[in-house]
Amino acid sequence: MDLRDTPDEAAFRKEVREWISANLPQELRGHRGGAARFDEPSLRGWSRQLHEAGYAGLTWPAEYGGGGRSYTHQAIFLEEMARAEAPPHVGVIGLGMAGPTIIAHGSEAQKTRHLEPILSAAEIWCQGFSEPGAGSDLAGVRTSARLDDGRFVVDGQKVWSSFAHIADWCLLLARSDPSSQRHDGLTYLIVDMHSPGVEVRPLRQITGEAEFNEIFLTGVEVPAENTLGDVGQGWQVAMTTLLHERGTLGFALTAALEVAVRKLIDLARDRGATPQQRDAIAREWIESQALRLTAYRSLSQLVRTGIPGPEGSILKLHWSEANQRLTKLALELLGGDAALAGDDAPYGGFWQHSQLRSRGNTIEAGTSEILRNIVAERVLGLPRSR
């Protein structure tokens, strides 16, 4: 495998790097706070800039307003954004999950109605998959969708939904056949978050922010034409969403990890480090490089088949655990100052916030336990344990 950019890719990387340098507001560089702060006008404005520059929906077909670019261009863009510590497009769920799913399974009317507002950040999307009794077990969904006179009446609860507090639309998986079990009898719906009966409640995290939400649905009416795919075949549509969720995300994760390792090295130089701590930092650098190469392997599969492979689960699993180790090591280097917090703490409290936020990395977007099962069964080919 040749890991070097082609001349075309090198030119695109240079273009993206120069554009970010010229357009990224300094106050947004290194922005943190996740979805809890994504309703700020400056971040929406930044997202519109990305769209106007042609960087939103890079791999979407041009006929739907996308860039028609290759997955390698998307990976380069995500790398350069992460290395510049630029915030992502506010519509990450719309761009990475809703849009590709609508393109693959949606009607022409649904494509016309929803795709452009996703690109321009005019409308924000959230995901209604996980439930209190079925977190990572998507087939255990119990939220009901009863078809009645050309509409579905939806009742249930969703949890761990990023952006729900500012979302206009929700990708919702519900059970339309009450007698069905597991993967059967599920229907995939597009739900207007402003509908009567939709209630969003924030979930306060250990960082003090409310980045995730619960969604309560009580008698919510959803027009039948808001079905994605066929009634009762929602599992197949949901698999499209989940495959695209990790697609080229690994490049953003690995580039962000490289940035964090660089900051950790700067911290060690500033504060001093024991030989054991220097060895630990070296291990984290090696881990980041191994993840980068795994991301290239995943990208090769995506370019070859057009379908993201299970390697994305490896990337997410190892990145989440590496980020927890790395931020914990940073607090060790801070010593007694690690007990301080807030903007007045050393380095603006960056490492304290990062360590607290990292605790959720091994839970969100698939728990480490679920991801290990996926890797065992779909990458290593081991027999199913259940």
C-alpha cells in the first residue's frame, strides 16, 4: 500500500489546509463543549462557510448538492480539520448518517426536501436509536409506531441522543409490528422534532455539560410518507446508517489523537516527566501511528467496495481507550495542579475537561464490549458467543 498522497490528493490537502488557515476564526480553534454549545451562531456560521466552500457533503453525489469527491478526499479533509483543531460542521449527524441514508433509501421527495438543508446547516438532525432498555442492543427497540389512517402514532423513549435539544429532525427506529421480535417488524421513520408530543430532556454529564439528551415520544403523529424504506424493513435501513456512522470518521479520530499526543509531549517538556512517564508517552505515540495505519486499511476497503467495513469498530475501540489513557497521563504530569479546574487552571483546564469527557468515549457510539464482539465476529471470524 502506498500511503503517500497522489498529486491530486496532495493539491487538495494543500487547498484545504490553506482555506482553514484563512477562514477559521481564532475563537473557534480548539473549541470544545460538543453538542451542548453547537447552537452558538458562530458555529452555525462556520458550518455555512464550509458548505459554501464545497466542503460539506464531499462524497455526496453532485446531483444532490454534494462534492462528488472520493472517500480519500473526505479522509484528507477530516484529517486537516482535526489537525487544525477546527470544529466540525454542526450537522455531523445529518452529513454522516441522515444524508447517506436518505440518498440510499429515500424517495425523490424526501431527497428534495431534506438534503440541501442538511448541507447548509439550515436544519439539524439527531438520532433516535438507543433506548434505556436497549442501549447498544439495537434489535431490542421497544418504541412503538402504530399505523393508523395514513400516519404512524409513535410512543416510547430514546436516550443518548446528541443534538436533540437543537434538532429539527430525528432518525427514529421503532417497532411497527407489536408481535415481532428482534430484527423483524422494525420501521425507520423521519420524525419532525417540533411535533406535539416530543419532549427533550438534557442528560448532565460529569463535565457539567448536557451534551446528550433523552427523547420522550407520546402520541407523536408521523406521516406515512416519512418512512425510509419499507414498513417492517427498518433494520436494513438502520444498518446503512450505522455503516456510514464510522465510514471515514477514523481519520478524524486518529488525527485528533495525534494532536493530543503532540500536546502531551509539550506538557511533558514544560512540566518534566519521569522515565516511566516518557515511556508511556512513547507508547501512546506508537498507538496513534498504528491507528493511523488501520484507518488507511479501512479506507482501502471503503474505496474498493463503496461500503464501510467493520474496521471502523477497531478504530473507535482503540481510540476511545487510548484517549482515556492519554488524558489520565496528562493529569499525572500536572501533579497537584490536576485538582484545579476551570479557565483559571493551568492550560485553561484543558486536560481536566478532556479527562472527564474521555470517560464517555468507551460508552458512546457503541460500548467497548459491543465493539469487541463486532471485531471478534466480523474481522477475526470467530464463532458467535450468543
